[in-house]
Amino acid sequence: MTSRNPYIAILVFEYNSNVEGFQSLYREDTVLIHAASEESARHLAQKKAR
């Protein structure tokens, strides 16, 4: 069985619009991910963000 370590991913989202006067909104999510490596954790975080 492969050892899985905990990693924290911070996902930043930007919401914007073409509507005049709209100011961009930002959201920051912190996610706990268990993965075998940092590379794997990064892949899982990117997948989760999509």
C-alpha cells in the first residue's frame, strides 16, 4: 500500500463580468488533499479547481 501524506492546497478563484462597473470578485478556498507525492497533490488540486 502506498503511503499518502496530507497536503494543503489554496485555490484562488476570480469572478468577473463584462457588465459596466463590475468589480472582480475573488474567493480563496483551502483544501486538504491526501496524496503520495507533492506532484500528485498538485495534480489533484488542479483537478478539483476545475
